[in-house]
Amino acid sequence: MTARIYKPAKNAMQSGAANTKNWVLEFDLAEPRQVEPLMGWTSSSDMRQQLRLRFETQAEAVAYCEKHGIAYQAFEAKPVARRVMSYSDNFSFKRRESWTH
């Protein structure tokens, strides 16, 4: 049973950065999922896959795994590459690109 430690990316449907500050610990599947023959639902008897633990820092998540003897993979957070720009910057005289419409 291994666990993944990562910092979640921002959802494409959000404009804010909610739920992206904390580090998440998720467990991988211990056994494959099965399709129930009567209704066609996908099920599993592994309850750890439903568990998501949140930590303030990556070090806290790693310490938790080491304390409880859980094998883990830690993924580094990628830096956010984005230029902060306001709406009024579209009409600024100091624009770098020409105005096209």
C-alpha cells in the first residue's frame, strides 16, 4: 500500500485558489475495482482509497507516513506561471503589444 503526497492544482472552473494551499495524502488502490453484475456499479472493498488527508506542509505529510509505516511518493509542487494583470491594463498606454480588435 503506497500513498501519494502532492499539492493539488487549481480547478479550471475556479477563479480563486481555494483548496490549493494544503498538501494532500491519498492512498493508491490496494486491489482492483470490480463491476457489480446486477446494476453495473463499480465497487471496491478497499476503504483507504476514499481517504484524503490534508496537511499544512509537505514535511508534516511525510512525517505522518513515516510514523505510521506507510510507503509514500512525494511530488513537488510546480510554481504557478502566471502574469497578474488587471482589466484596466488592457487600455494602458504602456502596453507591450499593440491593441487588436
